[in-house]
Amino acid sequence: MFDNIFFAIGIVSMWQNIMLIIIGTAIGMVFGSLPGLTVTLAVTLVLPFTFDMPPESGIVLLTGVYCAGTYAGSISAILINTPGTPSSAATAWDGYPLTQKGRSFEALSVALHASVLGGLISAIALIFFAPMLAKTALAFGPPERFALTFFGLTIIARVSGQSLSKGFVAALFGLLIATVGVDPLVGVPRFSFNTFYLYGGIGMIEVFIGIFAIAEIFNQIGKRATPRKIAKDGSKKQSIRWSDIVPHYWTIVKSSVIGIVVGVIPGTGGSIASFIAYDEAKRASKEPELFGNGSLEGIAASESANNGVTAATLIPTLTLGIPGNTVAAIFLGALLIHGLTPGPQLFVEQGGLMYTIMLSFILANIVMYFQGRFALKWFDRIVNIPDAILLPIILIMCLIGAYTISNSLNSVMIALIFGCVGYAMIKFEYPTAPMVIALILGGMVEESMRQSLILSDGSAMIFVTRPIALLFFTMTVFVTFSPFVLKFWKQHKARGVKH
């Protein structure tokens, strides 16, 4: 083991591989921060350049792109209210309100620090617990995935704002949008209106671009206001140190662990992890009223969770040959191209390469931290551009980003349509967060539920006879009803005191 670790340290510390890490993180940061250009796209475009490289160097480059691309989704989420990746959706809920209050630098800094810590904790888990966690992931079948994703939907009740009924209406609309496309099991088109483009469903990134960015642009135009003035915060710091993150350390550690656990389960991903971590942080927070209105703790929870997923997704990929998400599937393809078959035997035959992959995640997060610190001041200056210049630039970027998703004007139309929908939701005070959660998790919930019922010949008992599924359903009931029980108990106790 130690021979393999020393071999991996030697490989990772070669100047060529350090340069590849630097290049990879820069590419990932650019792709992740631009609306419509996802981390999956970045890794896919970089993959052909690794064919002529040694396996170690190719994986090192892809690792840099992956880590930085996952983090960089928070940049556009915070500055222009458009998540660069689906897993950064929760970051926008608190990041953009902080930008409106003149605290974008604080939000960006906390996102960077939380992302780095989440990525490092995930990498350490990959090094020490890969075989054990892979066995745990193997125990997750469709019933367990359904219970987990259904548990993720419970956050809808807590992000619905003042009106729970409006939150549920928005969530139902998100679930309806998630059903568009070809049925995943039967193959029958649903709500496609004989339009071939809709057979693949409505893409989440197009919806995000419309519901967040374009809707906000329409809202700013509709106000017919004078040029925007960012609020000045007298306590705003020009630099954030690690010591400033100390109040959020427990949230970051807890959320990173949630990201690791979710990441080892194939077919899930950073979105579920960030939603669950965000909900848990809000539940445990001393200031839950700040969540959704500009909470640094909410940003820390979301970003540490989705970056905690990064290395964890490779645990089932490397040990079992089962990719945890789309990026892990690309990593799997990269290994196969170089004649390496993932599985337990790979750790015996190519132990040095395995530890090289693991250590490259640590180096990628360290490099990402320094690149992010250098770029923060430039990102922060975006909010100081006058609206008359900034809004058209953002709109053009959004439309170009939507077009590049499928190289089709249909994607642009979808983004514009959901821009109008988002603008209507703002005007009638319908929360967008429940809709986004339902859209992301809806397809996973439906597919895993139907697979489970097929396995049980239509019997719902499969969800309560499997221990892990039963555990998640018990947690769902507890998290859903505990606030009402606690409120009733406090009222009852108060009445008792009066009497």
C-alpha cells in the first residue's frame, strides 16, 4: 500500500502533471461558470486530448476539469442567479440575495472555501474507504434510490416561503415538466405534442437559464427603475480567511459527509446531496429565517455537499465498474480506452494508478483554491457593471448558452418560455425553489419507483421490507412532521404554564 502511495506522490508531483492540473482547473472553472456550459460538457470535450497521454496524466487532467467545474457552478448562481450546474441550484437561493445586498464577495469566498473543504474530505474518503463504501453502494437498488430521492423532496415544504400551498403548486408544476419526454420504461412519448425535440424531455439547464436568469432580467426591465445600486455593506471584507469559515466548519463537515454518502450511490448525484444538506443545515441552524434570504451557512452546506460528491462518485466506478454519475461514466470510458478494466482486481494490478487518481483529487482542490482566490476579485466586479450594459450581456450569454446545449434554436425557445414562466412566478409570488427541486428529482423518483414495483410485481411492501428503504422513509416521516409536533408541544406547554 505504502509503495503505491509513494509511487502516486511521485507521479502527481511531476511538473507536467501539475501543469495539467492547473490547465484542467482553469478549463473547468470557465465552463462551470458560464450558463449552459456544464462540467459534463467540459470533461467530454477534454477527453479526446487524453488519448495520446499516459493514463495517469489523462486522469489528472480530467480530475482538474471535474473538480473546478463542479465548484464554478456557484459563481453564476451567486452573481447572476443562474446555477452553472444543477447541483448549484440551492446555492442561488442564498447567494443571489447576498449579491443584491452588496455581499457578493463574501458569498463567493464562502462558496470557494466550502467547495475546497468538501472536495478534500471526499478525496480522503476515496483513499481510505473506497472498498467499504462501494459495498454499501451495492446494497442500493431501485427501492433504496426511491426512498432516498423521495426523502430529498421533503425539503419542498421548507423552501416554499410564506405560502405552503403556492410551494406545492410550484412543485407539482415541476413534477409535470419532469414527465415530458419518452417514458423511461415503456418508451411511449408523453406531453411531446408530436415534437421530436421534446422526446428527450425538457433540459434542466434550459429551464434554469429561463427560470432564474431570463426571468430576473425581465423583472429588472419591468421595474422601469433607475440604474441599480448595489447595497454597500460597511462590514464587507476584502478578503476571507480560513478563520472566518470556522463558524461554518460543522455545517461543512456534515454536508460533505452527506455528499459522500449520496455520491457512492449510482444514479444520484450532487443535486440530491445539496438539497438534503441544505435542508439539514436549515433545520439545525440558529438562524433558519436567513435561509433563502442570504445565508452564508446555506451556501456552505450546498457547496460542500455537491463537491463532496465529486471523488465519492468514483468509488463505485473504480471498485465495481459502476459509474456514479455522467462524469464518472466518462472517467470509466477513459480507463477503458487505456486498456484498464475497473474492478477490485484493478487495485491489485494497478495500485499505483488508483492512488494517483485519488491524490489528484487532493491536488486539484488545492490548485482550485489558489486559482479561485486569484479570480474572486474579478468575479466580484461583475456586479458593479451598470444594468444598461450588464443585463443585455447576461441575456446574450444565456441565449448562447442555451443554444450550445443542443445546437438548436429549440433550446433557446425553451429558455425564453421558462423566462416568461419565471417572471410570472415572481409577479404572483410563487416560489421557484420547489419547482426546481421537483424538476431535478421528479424523474429519479418516478423511474426508481416504477422499477421497484416491477421487481415486486406491483406490491408496495417492497419499500418497507428493505431495511435501508425503510430507514429513509422513517426519516422522511420524521423530518416532515417533527416541526408540526414540536410546534404543537410548545403551544401545549405554553398553555400549561398559563394555567
